[in-house]
Amino acid sequence: MRKGNQINLVRAVGVGLLLLALIVGAAGFFSQYP
């Protein structure tokens, strides 16, 4: 596995976790105010 591919994989995972955190945070925020 080349180093460039590994960096792209780590970046993709980081972006995915960031989006997941935003979605979970938004869901929790909106569930407090029905």
C-alpha cells in the first residue's frame, strides 16, 4: 500500500467521523426542542 493511499484513507475516515459527529450532535440538539 502506497503512502499516498494511506493518507487519503486516514483523511476519508477523519471526514466521515466528523460528519457523523455533526449528524449525531444535530440530532441530539433537535431532539431537545420538539
